[in-house]
Amino acid sequence: MPFIEITSRSFWWVNILLALLVVFLGRHKNPKSTLMWVMVLTMIPGLGFILYLFLGQDYKKRQMFLLKEEQDEFINNIALFQTDFISKGKFFYNNEKTREYYDLIRMNLEVDESFYTQDNDIELFYWGKEKFARLLQDIENATQSIDLQYYIFKYDNIGSKLIKALERKAKEGIEVRVLYDGVGGRTLKKRDFEKLEKYGGEVNIFFPSLIRSFNFKLNYRNHRKIVVIDNRIGYVGGFNVGDEYLGLHKKFGPWRDTHIRIEGSGVLGLKVRFIKDWKYASGKLSETSEHLSGRYNPEGNSGIQIITSGPDTQFENIKNAYFKMITSAREEIFIQTPYFVPDEAIMDALKTAIISGVKVTIMIPGNPDHPFVYWASLSYLGTLLHAGARVYLYDTGFLHCKTLVIDDYVSTVGSANMDIRSFALNFEVNAVIYDEAVNESLKNQFMLDIEKSKEMTLEDYLNRGRIVKIKEAFSRLLSPVL
């Protein structure tokens, strides 16, 4: 008995020391997140610290994502030149309405070097079949280079078809580079890319696993979806590579997502992001500063800023852009996201918009893929229902798009969900678009999606069962790590 008592006491002190270590390591984090981890250690001693190692580690290595000195200087100069011209009122906008969003453009320029371009042609995709058909066509027509980066990449029907298309281009002598995330692409095998590499293509993994199918870095995943072809055509949005994104998954059925194809100078922003991630993953960089020049598109007239964020950035750039867009809205806000777990700033911005007379409409999937995230989402949505928001649950398949549309001009499409994980823990990329036609198309699609959704009213929310309320309360408590 004394031995058991001593062992128990020692274990208690070890857990206290681990809790103090978590507090020390989290001294620069949100205090609520740190307190949540201390609570986890208290409730589940031992196992709690293991969970912290998987989910709670910090990551701040901005210097590892820098380009060569002259290349970074080139990009910085573009941003500084634009910032100076915009702040002095000397910048020429091809649509004067853009001037109303001077603050948003300048903020993105200041913190993320997100230079503004307005010669872009934008094509929107709402279904995987159309998106992949267009992508494969562009790959087939490539004459110089193909850079492809996805979070999830599977070697299934569409994945193998895409790889075979890349093999053919590599065999022709086209420069082909593929980058995928170590967790999102964990089912891929080296042999899947043997032919591509044999023909001269290059493949790299972002944060690869030391042990196959086992990765300690469950946070800090590269959630970006970027394709750049011939430095002239770019893709960004929510679709990954897998048959489920074509609506072929038995559980989820039809897959609703949003992706855009860009042709114009805005592609340079995607190229810069890709080569920074490529340099980190591969340890090498072949581009010269001459490669970092946008291809002007005389037929394009849409304004774009490519914004990125991640654990390597000083600020939560995409969250800040969301916040700025929400607070800029005067009439209406439309949000589509698979996970709605915002932080206090975004919640306060949405509540302030609602009580200011702005119509806020939010849509999430009614058929969730992550139950805890879904219950946490319901908790936050309940708060907004009380304030006067309208909420829809998409129940004809799965809703995976990440879009924010305000009023009649500005919108954003990208990889970032409306959740804390996308704001602070994952590497993300979005396009902020200044264009009436794109804004209208996204809103029209939202209205079509409403026809396939069920509205959740405040009455519905108040009448939810006791078990659901318990699940919500527990899930919301865990929201900093969901």
C-alpha cells in the first residue's frame, strides 16, 4: 500500500510539472487555449500530455519559408510600390468601386505582400466533374511548367488519371512538380510516382511522417490547394484530389465545393506561395527572379489579391481579411463553410453586423464528417440565431466550400474554413476577389444551395434535445483544437 501511495503521489507531481510545462510553452498563445490544455492534463493525466504533443505544439519558422534574398526583395518591392501609390491616391482602378475597399487592399498588402492585380479572368467551379475536366485540359495544353499542390491526394480513379496526365507532360520535357501534405496524402506510395519521377518530374511531401501512417504533427498541415500552369493559369479553392470530390463517396454522395480558375497577373501570387512551400519541402529552389513575373491578360478585368496564412506568419492574415470584409459589409453577408468554429473576433464582428442591420446568412453541411466539429458549430450558430442570423443545413450531399460574400462586389474563395484551425494552425490560401459578376455568381449558387438545404430556425435550435446540448457544450470547450 505505501508503495502504491508513493507512486500515485509521484505521478500527481509529474502531471503538475507537465501542466507547468504546457503553461510555459503556451505563454505566447491564447490564454484560453493554454487553460484548455491544462484542463485536459488534469482530467486525463498522462494521456493528456500525449495529446498535447500531437495537437498543441507551436510552430513559428517564418524564416524557413523565405525565398532567395533577391526574390523576396522583388516581391516586397511590388507590395511597397503598390502600398505607396494606393495610400497616396495615385493608383488607377479599372473599376472605381474598388476604391471603397482601400482599407482591405492595403491591409493585405501590408501584412502579406498580397499585391493587387486587376487583369484577371475568373472561372468558377461548383462541382468536381467540371473542375477536374478543365484542369486536365489545361495540363494537356501546358507548354512550360506545371506546379501542383494539394492537401489530400489519393491514388484512386481521378488521382491516377491526374498523375498519368502529369507523366505524359513530364515525358514531353515539361517541368512538373507535385507537392502534397504528409497527412492528407498518407495513402500515397512511392511507386505511385515512379513513372513521373522517371520522366523528370519531381515530387515532395510537406511535413512527411517518420513512420508511415503515423504523424506527430496533426496540427500545422498544409491545407492549400494550388495549381499553376505555365505561370499563366492558376487554380485555388476547396477541391482536393480524390473520387469523393466527384461525388463518388457512398456516405457523402454529391460533393458541393467551390474552386476558381485564374488567368492573369494574379497567378503570380499563387506561384510565389507554391515555390515558398516547395523550397521548404524540397530544400531547393531553381527559379530566378525572372520567373516571378506575372503574365498580363488583356482580356481580364477582375481584381484579385492572393492571401496566405499559417503558423509561419506573424498575423492571422486570412482571418483578418474575413474580419475586415465582415465589418465592411453594409447590406448582406453570405458564408459557406464545412466547419463553423470561429474565434471571438469573428463572432463579435458577425454579431455587430447583424445588430447594425446587415443580413447574415450561414450555411454548413447537414451531413457532417466530424461530429465534434459539427456540435461545436451548432453552438456558435445558436448564438448567431439569437442575434438574428439565418442558418441553413445543406442536406443533399456534403458542403465543403469555403466562401464569404459581402454586398455586391467583394468575395473570397479558398482553402480556409471559418474555424480556429484554419485561422491559426494550418497553412492556407485564399483569393480575395473584387468583381460584381463573381460576387453575383457566388450568391446565385448560394440560393440554389438553399433549395437543397433545411433552414434551422431559432425555434428549432431551442427545441434540440438534452443530449445534443451536452455534446455542444463539451465540443465548444474543445473548439481551440478541433
